[in-house]
Amino acid sequence: MERTKSNDDGFAVRNARRWARGGWQSYAGAACAVGLAFFIRFQLHPLLKSDYPFLLFTVTALLVEFFLGLGPALFAVTGGLLLGTYFFVPPYNTLLVPELLDVLIVGGYLTVSLLAIALIEDLQRSKYAMSLMKDVLQSRLEMLERSNIEREFAERQAQESSERFRSLAASVPQILYMRRVGGEFDYLNEAFYRYTGLDAGLLGESGWLAGVHPEDTERVARACDRVGLSGDGETMQLRLRMADASYEQFVGPLSRIEGKHGKDLKWIGSLARSMPAKA
């Protein structure tokens, strides 16, 4: 099913949250990053003591968010909260009712970490959505290019087929024609003009009848009416006035075609020389 532009935009926005790879590997990577941050902070603990208990964990959570996504980043924040509170917030290595200062330190860590994670997540989703839209637009451009190539090829094929048909129709001795209900010709090959000597500009709704024997015009009209009403083809005979003012007998099939929904009724047929006829 073809998607519209608005659907493509919605597709990109809905899938932007999937910019990160996900899976257990991402959480394992987050756990390793938190473990590394804990190891470094633990080694620096004699120097830093209670200062900056969550700094490395905040940096770690932001790096995890940037490379691994939202879920692993929240996992890193939680791990940093537990490890930092237990090992680096006095009193060390114990969990007691937190003091006001501890609450402020923990609250600051969570606030800064979560706000920064939210900003990075929004940035990554926007970046990924733009990448998806670029892919969609590139795909649409390729589809349009293919469609244009196919259309141009079809037009060339149709033009070549039309030229071949006209060349073939111009070379045959039979008269080939396609005529509308009103009488005007959509197509009339060169054989008609060679036989009758009539000018193509004179062939309006009834001008072509100048080439038909006066005694045959009514019969030709009735034959066209019968075929138009019944849809059954029949053989038509008529006399055409030649360029030298003589008349010759022509015979050929007459049938009708319809356009879509039964509109644009047309007669098609051919006429071949039968035998000379007297005027």
C-alpha cells in the first residue's frame, strides 16, 4: 500500500525511538560502564573522600545514553545511585536514614542526570528521524526516476509501434479507416486519397461522402446505423469515385468499437477493390 507524505512523517517519528540497538548487550555494556566508573571513583576515594560522589556516574550515564539508548542509561543512573549512596556518601558502607544534605546530593544527581539524558534522547531521536526521512525521500526519488524511465520507455514503444503501423498501413492497397459517430475520421490511410484524389482537408463530417456513389450513400449510412445499434459486424459494399471520375466497387468488413463505459463509439473497417463498376 502506498504511503502518503504525512504517513511517511508519522512513520519516521514513530520509529525514531528505535535509534538505539537495544537488547541485552546494551544493558551489559551499561553495567560494564557503571562498574568502570565505580572502580575509578573507588580508587580516587582516598583523595576525593565525600566530594563529587556521583560525578563519574553522571558522566557514565550520559555516555551510555548517547551510545546505547534510554533504557541502558536509566539502568546506569540506578546503578550509580545505589553504588554512590552506599560507598561514597557518608557514613560509608551503610544505608541509614538520609540526612538533608544527602537528599540534596542525591536529588541533584538524579535531576542533572535525568535532564541531560532527556536532552540527549531527544537529540538522538531527532537525528534518527531525519535519517529515516532521508531514506524515505531517497526511496521515493528512486521510485520516481524508475517511473519516469518506464514511462519514457513506454512512450517510445508506443510511438515506434504507431510509426510502424502507419508505415504498414500506408503501404497496403486496402483502404483502412476509423470513423467517429459524427462522421469525422480519426484515421484514414493513404490508399483512400490515392484512389479518390480527394483532399484531406475536405473530409469533415460528410465531406468524405463526395467520394461515394450517390446511389450508395444511403445504404452506407444504414449499414453504419445497424452496426452501431447491434454491435455485430457486417460486410459493406460501395462504389468510390476514382481520381479519373470513374467508379470502382469496394468491399470490406465494418465493425464498431467502444471506449470505456460504452462511450466514444467508433466504426472501423477496411475496403478492398472488388471490380470496376459503371457510373
